[in-house]
Amino acid sequence: MNNSIKTKTKKLFINGEWTEAFSGKTYDVLNPATNKVVATVAYGSTEETRLAIKAANDAFPKWAVLTAKERAVYLTKLYELMLKEKESLAKLITLEMGKPIKEARGEIELAAEYLLWNAEEGKRIYGESIPSSSPSKRLQVLKQPIGPVGAITPWNFPVSMLTRKLGPALAAGCTFVIKPASKTPSSAIRLFELIEQVKFPKGVLNLVIGSSKHIGNEMMENPAIKKITFTGSTAVGKKLIEESSQQVKKVSMELGGHAPFIVFEDANLEEAAEGVIISKYRNSGQTCICLNRLYVQKSVKDRFEILLTEKVNSLKIGDGIEESTEVGPLVDEEAIKKVEYQVEDALEKGGVLLTGGKRRNANELFFEPTLISNASPDMEISYEETFGPVAPIYTFESEEEVIEAANKTDYGLAAYFYTNDLGRSIRVAEKLEYGIVGVNDATPTVVQAPFGGVKQSGLGREGGHQGVEEYLETKYISIKF
Ligand code: ADP
């Protein structure tokens, strides 16, 4: 990795140029595993965002008019460069937000795939020809790029959330202004260094880092931005939806989740336990599709808890930069306080601690992988997103009962269940009120399938052909001759 990241101020990328914040302001990005400075980064605001939007708006007609194949060439080059630079990108992710390096490498592979898949999918943006009601009329439907896009992304998947938006937007013919999370700008900056090497036309891709409030406001208020795409918390998403109403801007929202994970008595318990480990402890539980509530059928509860506790106890906590680490730190003090509170609250309300339950050491951001049995709906952990390595375990007796419990939430992003009964797999999958359902599958995310939530988990989908649709407008043309 280039050591200069530790000393040189990292900048914004506007209209094909690297630039300081106009105020000269910078801030330090800290490594949650060591508390050391990873990078010093320019801290931009309204003016920089305005310029970036102008650049995207000026570039839009020229980018939109390229053929899909021409746009695909750029995206494919970026895909190839990302894979070549996998290690440097992955290390930056681990240094900035703590995830184990193996997971960071996996994130870069997936992130790159979003570019390749959308580059190809862009070639299949079809219109329609509608049967006419008159011999002298022709009715056509065109799909056109929506316009310059404002994107706001979170810190838990700093690179793949960016390319999951950038890929379909650019493939559809849109231009792009991105604000990454303030905690994880370095990996976005590294990606933009690769973007610079690909030589996208000036203004097609712009990076603004800094004040969430000011950058977000400018994206919302500037009429040149035609679409907002956001991944983050439901609270911020609601605010953005409200603000978007002023100009009726199109929005895609990928918000919070509260995933149920159901283990039926007929399941392969070994596979189900492995699924829990991946779903709950990957990224230290800091993903929006993470298991939040673990429902185990009463007849297999004791057996499953023993099996699972053994697996949880064998997880290796540590600095994500070490190859053998399986569970890294949480992202910051606020995150760990929330987890500590939820554990304390659960134990006060009758939860039984099977393992973990506390920080590894005081003054550190590592939290032990935790299992709490005898969980009940009145605990905060049962309805608030945890975003940490803690799984509450509930028991149930019947299929109907667990479906009702699983659906009892305002969220509707991902749900999982394990069973070997074919009929049950169909019944339960259809009744779960979630955008994504994993049946005997704890890792359903792939680039070619639609990802997104129902209820308060969001609007729109990312990935699949649905992901490209989000960046297109439908135009109906009636031709009389
Ligand atoms: P997370 O905790 O996953 O980062 P947030 O919703 O807090 O979720 O943040 C997601 C992204 O939204 C980040 O890039 C953050 O800086 C940005 N953000 C936070 N508050 C606002 C806001 N008021 N307006 C625009 N963007 C915001």
C-alpha cells in the first residue's frame, strides 16, 4: 500500500481535478482497531458540491449520448483496474472501518462485479412498441437516463455501496456526484484515483467529502440533480425523502433492517448454525441485512444453542488487518455504547447470556461475539437495529406463530429461514414481508439479483435489471402520420 496516505491530504475530485476544500479545512480519519490516524482528508461543503453538480450537469448530455457499448468500455476498464488494485483498496477499507481483511477483499470483488454486470446490462435497456388504436398512429416507449445523480453512501460497505450506485447510473447514461460516509473517505478516494486512470470524460464522476448536512442539502436543493440514491439509516432516509418532496426528486432508499433468522426443527442444524455465524458476525454485525432476531423451534432449541455457542466461542477477534481475524472492532464509541446498552437491557429483562456480553478490553472498540437466550419482544434488541455482534434467541412452537413474530416490525429488508421441508420453504418464503428472503442461504446478495426492502426499509432496488431501471425515465411517444 502507498504509505503516502498517512501524510498527504486527500482531496475532493471535481470535474476531473483534485481539489482542496475551499475553506482549507481537513479532518483525520481514525482506525477503529488502533485509534491511529489513517488519513487526513479535505472537508468540503456547499460550494464544492455546487461545483461538482455543475460539472455533472455539463457532462450529462455528452455522456448520455454515447452508445451503451461505449459507456461499457469505461466501466469494464474500471472493473479490471479495481481487481488489479484489490489489495490496496481492501487494506484501506480495513484500516478505515475495521472489517477483517478477507471480508474487505470479498467486498472489492463484489464491488467490481457491480461495474461489469451493469456495463453489460446497459446494453439491454429496451423500450417498447405498443399496439396502436389507429392505423395512422405509432405508440412508442423510450427509456432515457434520468439525469445527474446525487449519491450518499454509508461506512459499512464503503466501496461496494458506491459501485452498486455508480455502475447502473453510468451504464444508464447518468452522471454522478457522490458523498461517501465521513468515516470512510480513503477507499472512495482510492477508487477515484482509479477512475482518473480510466479517463472518464471530465465531470461524469465527482467526489465530494465533508459536511453531510451541507452536501446533502445542496444535492436536494440544486435543481440539476434529478435523482437521489441513498444507503444508510432509516432516520436519515426519512429526512431525505421529506426534503426530496420540494422538487419531487426521484429517490432510491436502501435503509435499515431487522432481519429474522428462523431455524425449524427439520433443518440441517449444522448448516443453520454456520448460517447464523455468517449472517450475524460478518462485519461484526454491522450490515443492514444482518440477523437481528434468531428464532429457534422449541424441540431443537437446546441442541442448537450448544452447537452455536461452540461456534461463536471459536471466532477470533482482533485487528482486521491480521489475516486470521474473523471479528474486527465496531466502528466507533457510539456504536459500541448502543450494543452495550442493548445487552444490558436484554439481561435485565430476563435474557440469559450464553457467551460474550462485553467489550474485550476497556477503551477499545472490540465487542465479544454474544449470544443471549430467552429473548422476548419487550427488549430493545427485539425492535431496534443492533449493528453489532449480538444475537438474541427466541423460541417458537408453530410455523404460523413464528411468521407472525418475524413480520412484527416496521422494517422489511432481509429474512432467513432454514428447513428441509419443501412445502414449508414455499409457504414461509411467500408469507415473510421482506424484500429479500434467504432459504437455507445466509448470503443471498449477488449483483444480478434485486436487493432492497419493503416497509420502512426503503424504496427501489439495487442490482439486477431492476437496479438499472432506477436510473431511467419512461417516455411515451405517440406519432400520428
Ligand atoms: P450510517 O450509520 O450507516 O452511516 P447514516 O444514515 O448516519 O448511516 O449515514 C449514511 C450516510 O448519510 C453517510 O454518508 C452520512 O454522512 C450521511 N448523512 C447523515 N446525515 C445526513 C443528512 N442529514 N443529510 C445528508 N446525508 C446525511
